[in-house]
Amino acid sequence: MIESVFERALIAADEHPHIQGTFHYQHAMLDLETMGLPPKGAIISIGLCYFDIRTGEIGPTFERNIDLDSSVKDGMTITQSCVEFWEQSDNQVALLTLKQDPVRLEVALMELIDFVTEHKKHPQLWGNGSNFDNVILEQAFKLCDLHFISHFRNWRDMRTWVMLGSDVLGMKKAEMRADFNDEGFRKHVAIDDAIKQAKIVSTIWQEAKRRIS
């Protein structure tokens, strides 16, 4: 028996007022790379992809690397443990990628607003953890005196979803990642992580839908 949390979530998406619109990506996966911890961890990269949770299809994507000095200047913070994380040899390649063509934090956020406005305003915004991506990005918007891209009622947490997939559906990690092709995948590169996470969320969704159909 699937617990009602899945049934409620599935029904809510099917009845979403915009689900029959021309833009069928109602969900967006956000991934941040930071030099600090919540709530104001200094952002060094933003990755966001729209996706169709019912099929796993990836829609429009957004990717910007952020100048660290601008993040700090705007009021975001650096945490020593995060600096040490990026100094590890395994993460050096990703860090070099995240340093390419950086823009000021405020510029990236305004470009993100334009991107979301062009596609789907106030998407169901997923982050990897209830207190990380969405929280940090919202703080960045506040510090730059900008309106956030998603209403808090539309926030979604991937970690909780994965836990439900494991504990309620009995899915193994490999099953959750079955729809993700890791060829060329760059770990700790924001847009790559966002796409991977979107695929995982969708795979769990589809399995839950299959079970209750």
C-alpha cells in the first residue's frame, strides 16, 4: 500500500491549474554550488532545469557561474569547511569549471528572473535538501532586493522524496537512477547535478504512479 503522501502529491500535479498549458514543464530542479553554509552561503554557481516529472523529460536549462567576491560583497558568507571541501583534489576539476566566465551575483539573479519569466513563473521548485538550495537562493534574492522566483508553497525537497522512494516504495539507489545516463556527467557542476536530480525525482514519481494506477 502506497502511503497517502504519494497519492496526494500525484493528484496535486495532475490537477495543477497550468498542467494543460502549452509549457508542460511545471517543475524546476535547482542546484547551487557554494562556498558557505545556509542560510547565506556564498554562491559560486547556479544550475536550474525545468522538467516534466511525469516523463523525466528535461526542458529549458539555466546555468551561471558567480564571482565569489560579488557574493560576499552582497552579504553572503564563506564557511571554512566549504573552502576545505573545494580544496580537495577530487573537486579541483569541478571548481575550475565553476570559475569560468563568472558574473556578479545580482546580474545572475536578474538573468534568472528573466529566464523564469520567459518560461514558467513560480514553478514547483525542487532543491536537494529542505534547508539548502531554495533557502540560500532566496536569501541571495533578498540581499539583492529582488523578488524570488517561486512562492514558498511551491518549494519541494528532493531528499524527502528519495527517502519516501526508499522507505515506502522499497526502491534501491540504482533503480532511482535508472533513467540517468552518467556519460559526461560532471559531479559538483550545478547544471549537471540539477539534471541528475530531476531524473531521480521523476523516476520515483513514475514508480509511485505505476503502483497506484
